[in-house]
Amino acid sequence: MEGLRDGLLVGLGNPLLDISAVVESNLLEKYDMQPNNAILAEEKHMPIYKELIEKHQAEYIAGGSVQNSLRVAQWILQRPRVAVFFGCVGQDDYARILEERATANSVNVQYQRSSANPTGTCAVLITGTQRSLCANLAAANDFTSEHLKSDANQAYLREAQYFYVSGFFFTVSFESALAVAKDAAATDRMFLMNLSAPFVPQFYKANLEEIFPYVDVLFGNETEAAALAKEFNYGTEDLKEIGLRISALPKQNTKRSRTVIITQGSSPVLLITDGTVREFPVQKLAPSEIVDTNGAGDAFAGGFLAQLLKRSSVDTCIECGIWAAREIIQRSGCTFEGEPSFTGAK
């Protein structure tokens, strides 16, 4: 396809193997977890991974937010190795499984490999149609900016035109994310970021303030946007107003406006840019059609990215994001099969 080539998109994130299981809500209570939330594992959460495997018929699914988005984008593009992924894994079977699954989905994974810690895992607790995530980053935490300084990886960074980073990655190597963001702005390339979880604005506000001037496109859901508004003292819970405030923050590269995209489940997706708010309706699925919502936000970003790389209109990017999220929530985890059936904006 015209314009698509190897390495057009680079993603930085935490590669995690999802350990996913359907559970009763009392297991969430046992581990002090909330539905539809994402947290980092503390000491009290450590037994949960073994419990899911031994008592709940858990499935292993390639995970990690950015890696998921790149896998979905690759599926939609149907052209291998357009996306390059950087993150850190251990030297173990989980790393092998992750690399096999991501590579099978055509992502060019360039993992850093830690000898100090095992590959990171994410407990995915599915209660009805809701999901709660608890990430034990382990080796993912060991990513260093040195990994990006090798000649081969510098070449990937030079060749890319689009960069995608999760807020989750701030806990690991904010230095790497900021360096990539600054370079993108200086060379008029596109930097996209996901807020990822409410804890990111709660605990990494200073990092957000530092990186926002370089962000061209910001993704977030309604709870993440509300958490940001609270931390930044916006004095409003109105998502449209919040999006307008974020989009109007100072921006380093003034050649393009900042775009803010707020998803809100089955309610319309908000597209905010240049002082305007547009709504894109989401066709509701019947509850019986929803398997689990794990990966819906990742899939939305992946669908958006796929069309962005094809230089489609922003309307088509959003429509493809909505389509991809609908596909993913009808399956277990962030998985897909067959040829994508997306045909373009309505």
C-alpha cells in the first residue's frame, strides 16, 4: 500500500503477559481492586497470579497496552513490520511466548532483556463484562534509555514518522518517553500518548506537565480525563470542557494543533481540537455479545493508528478505533482473527 513501509511507527511500553480469568466479584474485594480500573501490583497483590492459574482456568494472552495497540494496528494494516515495539522482558518462557505472539501478529519487537527479573505479568480479572487489571511490571521496569542508543535502535527512531507511548510507561522510563517526544516535535513528526489509567495523572502529574507541550494526540477514557481534571484543578467534571482545556495547553510544534480523544464506553467518542468538540456515536452491543472489555482502549488506539498511518481522515481514524474496540470486546482479551472487515468512515 502506498505510504506504508517498515518502521513507520514506533511504540514504547511495558510488554506484559496477561493472565486472564473470569472470577466472582469477591476476588476483587479480596485483593482490594475495583472493576474497570488498572493498578500496579503491591505486595498484597502478589498471590493473585498463582491463584488465577491454579483456581480459575486462566488464559495466557500477549498483553501490555502499547504492544496490544500495535498488534491491532498491524492486523488492520495487513502489512508486516510497519510497527516497531520497544520494551523490556525477562529471559524466560513468558518472554518467549510474548515474542512469539507479537511477532505472529507482525509487530517488529525489539525487546531489551533483563537478567535481573522475570517477564512482567498482568492479572486480568473479568467480572461480567467488566475487567480489572493488576500489573506486576517485573522486568518491564528494567527498561533503560540506553537500549534506545544502539545503532540499530537509533536507526528505527530516525526512520519512524509516528511515535506512540502509554502513560503506564512513565513509571518505567519517563526519560525515554520525553526524549522521543522532544525529538518528534523538533523534526515535525507525530507523537501520540495515552493517559492509560487514573493513577497516571494522580501520581505523575509533573511528568504530564513536562511532556504535554510535545503531545500531538492524547487518548484517554472518561475516568482518566476526570482524574486529570481533578489533579490539574480544572474545577469541572464536564468531559468536553476538560478536553478543550487539555487541547489548548501550550504546544511546542505549532504546525499542527493538539487533538484530544476521550472515549466513554458505549457513549459517544469525543474529538476535541482547535476549540471544537465533535461526537462520534458508538453502536451499543447487546450484553450477550460482550465477552470482556479488556483491551478495548488499546484496540481503539490501534484502530486509530492504523488509519493514521494510511493518512486517512481523522473521522476514519476514529471510526476505525470504534470498530476495533467493538471487535475486541466480543473476544477474550486483546485478540482477533481472520481478515479485518473495516470498510471506512460511514
